[in-house]
Amino acid sequence: MGTRKLQAVIDSMAASDGAGVKLRRSLGSRPNQRFDPFLMLDEFFSDDPNDYLAGFPSHPHRGFETVTYMLDGRMRHEDVFGNRGDLGPGDAQWMTAGRGIIHSEMPQQAEGRMRGFQLWINLPAREKMKPAAWRDIPSRDIPTVALENGGELRVIAGAFEQAGVVTAGPVRGLSTEPMYYDVRLRAGTSLVIPTPAGHNAFMYVYEGAATVGEDARHLPFRSAGLFTPGESVRVTAGEAGVKLLFLAGKPIGEPVVQYGPFVMNTPQEIMQAIDDYNAGRLAVAG
């Protein structure tokens, strides 16, 4: 298959979520802008506390996973099972909603910059009703690879190989086999990222710009680029360098029916999720 090409660009759109947190949504900004198994990618970034202080008060999820990755600021997670964790710069959280979780995500600062991402990853039907799980991943547990071109790459999920050395991230063993890298390249330098041929892959540029793919197409600032099938992705940083998220995962290939924070396979399962939430059955331990 060779090197992947850029097949579509999704410009991020201004949006708000939670109690009014301002963010930019690329993947998932419309129902037809998913990329199996990825459902949504949000970037939150502001120096103005009015944009983020209200946070994300208590809310439910069912049927998928959320991944939060912080660049700046502090955010606290608390859920109905008694879990509590504080995310700071460079930290990540991997939460499997499974059959149901109710949690909050609230800023732990009154001023300064709040910046990070939340990714939603679908679960296959056989896993949608498994028990909820939650894991904080401190920055010190996320390995950083010094690239041969002078850049760096953080491995949150999956593994990255350079010069015969494999660096594995803290998240492995999931059915969608996700790859999640934070890539930072110097101006004009290039990187080839190997990918399993059967995975869907995309990038999100959060600083600078890049040319990507076999045909070196431009991928602008704050845009998600979806790639064709292939065994690797080539990215070259623009004149100001580039910082980007690279994500890849094994497609599930099942129907997706979403209603807000519930992602299932049929409308009937969505109605059951709503009924369970209203009846207090959504998030039950065990």
C-alpha cells in the first residue's frame, strides 16, 4: 500500500460544551465527520478564565472511551464510583465509559492558560456494556522519543519504532489497537510514521502547519487531516515548525447511533441508556 495520502481535511469549528467551556471541534463536528473508531476530537485553549472556569459538571457517558490530554493548566476528574484524579501539564486520562459512568471535569485554577484535548473512541458492541474503568497517566509515565531530525514524539498509546528501537506507550492491549502520539518537529524537517495497514489514521495540527502524505498536501493550523489506507504517513513541518497529534486505530465497522453522551449501535439501545440514566441505573458498580 505504501505511503498514505491526505483524503480529507476537517477544519475545526468554534463550539462550547459542559457549562459553557469554549473549544474547537474538528472530528465529530458533524455526524458524518467521524473516522472509525474515532468519534470526536476537541481542543480547548484559552488564557481567559471566563472561557473555561465553568468546566464540565457532572454528566453521563455510555458505550465509548474518552481520552483527555493536557498541555497546560489543571483539571480534576471525579466520578460516582469514588475515583478522583488531577490532570496537570503533560498528563493524560483514559476513561472507558462502558455500560455507564457519571463524572465531572472541573478546572483547578482561577487564572492562566488552560489547554488540552479530549478524544472520543468508539467501543465494539461486545464491549459497550462492560464495567466502566478509569486511569490517570502522569506525564512521567509517557515516554518521549528524541527524533533523529531533532524533534520529539510522545507515545501515549501504541508503540513507535526508530532505528530498531521500539518505544511503547502506557496504553496497550485495547481492541481498537489505538496509536496516540504528540509529535513536535522543527522547521522543514520530516518524519515517516509507520502504521498498521488496516488502521484508520488522522492528524490534528495544534501549532504551525505541515505538508503531509505521499503527495505533500498542506494541512493547516487547527485542522484534522484524514488519510487513505497505507503503511506509513509522511509529515514535513512548515517554516515555523509544527506540533500535532497523530492518531490511528483499528476500525470497528459497526453502526453508530449517538445521542449526546451515549454512543450505541441501535436507537433502541439509546432509549435504554436514557431510561437507565433517568432511573439511576446507568452507573452501577460491579
